[in-house]
Amino acid sequence: MSEVAFDGVTKRFGEVTAVDQLTLDIADGEFMVLLGPSGCGKTTALRMIAGLETVTEGTLRIGDRVVNDVEAKDRDIAMVFQSYALYPHMTVARNIESPLVARRFHVDADAPPRKLTAAERSERVDQAARSLGLTDLMGRKPAALSGGQRQRVALARAIVARPSAFLMDEPLSNLDAKLRAQTRIELVELHERLATTFVYVTHDQVEAMTMADRIAVLNEGRLQQVGPPQAVYERPHNLFVARFIGSPPMNTVPGTVVRTDTGVAVQLGGQRIDLDPVAHEPLADGTEVVIGVRPEHLAVDPDGQVKAQVRAVEWLGHERLVVCDLAEHHITVRQSSGAEPVAPGDVLALTADPAHVHLFDPNTTERLN
């Protein structure tokens, strides 16, 4: 079993708290992505699983074993680094084989672990190379490989030891955009073949949304939200998650709840956006809120309640992003490329889908609806 569980784990470096009271359960065989901006504590959390950083407080388990004081070499994990960390003087074959040379493995039932024979090592290396399409590159050295090939060698070196869990620290950040997209697919397929726990660190939300079974969003060392990608996108727990997840992010504008003859609305300066009266029934008249709407849930409508002036138009081929000024805030509207053209300076009437309007407390930043 290769579950990974943080139970109130804290990591301090002197006066700096890098990870603060993290409680997170990663299921056996799950693809978990730790997502957040630089400095949020995600890599520190990964390095604690690997045994490269000690736990200051709390309990860290891998499977049914507490590993707070277990050395890295005894944790049955493999780590893939951002820099690949290949031996430049070794061939691809020897790089892949390197984790097998000195370690002992449980090979024979009811027998103590032992070193693998040369034939057993060769079999594992060949199998890993075939699974990642490296068979024709085995005699080359890292300098003769492309970035994508080096990344696959690093992955092969990780899987050859058949660990209980794979840890990956931004492994695609050095690849170009096209190769990143291709490698994302390969990683998901590799996870399905191996059926092993993956813990993957990234600041790239596209990687998180496309690969993860679940995402754990961190900020300033604290866990903000954990759940399937679609759930985190559709129902963010707080303003940080709302503004961090999504490209472009959720539009957020401060306003005030007002009760009207027809229901409930949010006042934005001199304008109003109607809300779903059932979903927002508990909110009292005059409540200060931050209203959030995804760009795809705003539409240009001649009868729209809200007027906004176009500031810029970004054409992306299949769609365009219209950046507007509303109540001294910038908002973005996502449109199909076939929609009626607009230009900077135009004033648009906008409507928001009431079923997709989010309200947040401006003080606690927590979701209200």
C-alpha cells in the first residue's frame, strides 16, 4: 500500500514557517497534484515525503508506517527533479540502471531483500526503456539528447526501482509548450500503466487541471482547498483559489447585497447584478461581499444590467478575451471568435449567469454561497 498522509505537519526553517499544519490524505494509486505559487510550501511538502527535509511537527505516514525518522533510502519512493539530475558521463542505459546497482530489493517471497543480478537489472532496464520509448537511445549520453528525451530518461530511472510512490518536482518546466503538452499525456498514461501513487508539484494550473485525480491548492504554507480539478474550478472555497485557478482567472469585484422587489442583487457602484434568490437567501441587505464570475459566464447582451468599457481585445484564434473596465476594476469576458467584433472604447452591456455567480466574504475571503 502506498498511501501518503500528512497529519498536522509543520516545517520551519528558523523563524520561517514553510508548511503550516498540513493535513492531507493521498490515496493509494492516486495522481495528486500540489499546486500553488512560488514559495507556497509545495516543494517543501514533497521533500518531506522524500525524506530530504525533516518534519518539525506532526506525523507523516507512507502506507501504514510513520516515516518522520526514516531515512530517505528506506522509504521506497522515487523522485524526479526539475533539472533531470542525470549522470553526464553515463549512457542512457547506465543512468536508468543506476538506482538498481547498490540497493537491495524484495525479490523472492519470504526472503530478505538482496541485490539484483546483472540479468535482473538488465530486464528491468529494458522494460522501463520500452515503456518510455527509449530503446533506440540506450547507448547515448545525456548531452546527445533533447530536453524531452532527458526527461523520459529521468522517468525511466525512477520507475525501474518499482517504488511505492513517485514524487515529481515540476518535471516539465524546462520543456517547450508543445513538448509539455505531449509529456502531460505520457505521464497520465504512465500513471495508468503503473497504478502507483504519484505526487506531483507544479505552479502551472494547466498541468494540474489536465493530469490530476485531485488537486491540493497551497498558499503561504497552508492548504486552501483539495478536490477534483472540476470541483475546485467550479466551487472555489476562497478568493485565493478563485483568483489562482483559471486562465484567465475569475473576475472579482467588491459590492453590496441589496434586497429588491424581485429578489436579491449585488450593487456595484451605480449598477446591479441579480442573484439567484434561493442560493443567496441567507444574505442580509447591506452585506459587503466580493462577487466573482468566470469569464465564460459573462455575456454581451443588449438588455444586460451592467455596462463596461472595453479596454483591450486579445484574439486567441478559437476565442477572444475582452478586457473591460467596470467600477474601477478590470474584468474579462470570454467570447467565441465568431461573436460580434468589439474594439477598445466600446461600451458593452453585460449579463452574468445567476447560477454561476460566486460571493465571498471580503474579510475572511471565504465563500458565502
